[in-house]
Amino acid sequence: MAESRTTEPVLTEKFQRAFALASEIHATQLRKKTSIPYMAHLMSVAALVLEYGGSEHAAIAGLLHDAVEDSENGSKVEARIRGEFGDRVADIVLGCSDTVAVLGQPKPSWRERKAAYLQHLHAESDPDVLLVSACDKLHNTRSILGDLRVIGPVVWDRFTEHDPSAQLWNYESLSDLYERRMPGALSDELKHTISQIRALVAL
């Protein structure tokens, strides 16, 4: 039950249209080697963005943050996002993307993409990009932690990069960056979640 109300909707029809577009793009995708619809991740990221004080623009970007990576033609999807939701949303989505999918071409290697993304975020000045990015990593690490507790190290076999030390390098590097650039509850929770993953990996 809602405890309070606003005079105007916080989330407008734009958010509903973004949800529909995300559903269209990711309709047949599942979380890696699970039966969980990929939309569950996108909804979780958007919810975290709102819970940590993000605007509707940032929440829409949360729904669409993987769209240019995971579609067949990232540039075409970017143009559609820019046309339907404006430059603000499109720029956040691009800022949260480690690659732009090119029709008929494979993505760069995992390590190359992650290193480039880290370098990009070090130069990033848009707080909404950092917010959406951190919420994405928080949901990912929460999922990894939960699965590690249930099924153990086999969880790493789901990913392109199977080595947990490489995955921890990526997440810990990002966590350190968020902690410096946007200290607070979100970066603290991410750091704590990653430390729990590291403790289980060390067992």
C-alpha cells in the first residue's frame, strides 16, 4: 500500500514506453545459463536507480542500459532511443555500454571491453551514468553472491570469463571507482557484496 502520494506522476508514459522497448529488444533473452528472463535484471536495475534517488531519465536508462550492447545493431538502437527518449537518456545508455553491437561482427574480447569501460568511467563526469552503472553492478553481484551460496563455484561457468579472479578484478576496480566518485550507501553496499563474493571464492 502506498504511504504517500504526489500531485503528478513521478514516472510518466515515457517510462512505460521504455519498458515496452526493453521488452521488445530483450524479449527472447535469458540471464546467462538460467531460465530467468533478462527483463528481470533490467527491471531490478531501474528499481535500484529509483531507490537511490535517480530521475525518470536515469530509470529509463536503467531499463535500456544493455540495449546497444545486446541488440544486433547497436547504432540503430541508439538512434531509436535518441529519437524516442531524447539525448539525455541516450547519452546515459551509451555511457553505461562497454561496446556498441555491430551487425554481423563479434564483440571485442571480455578483458578488452572491461578495461575500456573502466577507462571510460574514470573520465566520466555524468553522475547519472555512474548511478546507473553502479546499480547494474550491484544487481549483478547480488545475483552472483546468491548463486554462489546455492550452487557454488559452478556459477562461474555461466560467464564468458570463467576465472573468478578476473571477475573480481573487474568488480573490485569498478567498486573502488564508485567509492571515490560517488561515496554513500550505494557504493558501500556494492563493496560489501563484492567482499562476500571474495570470501566465498577464497573458501
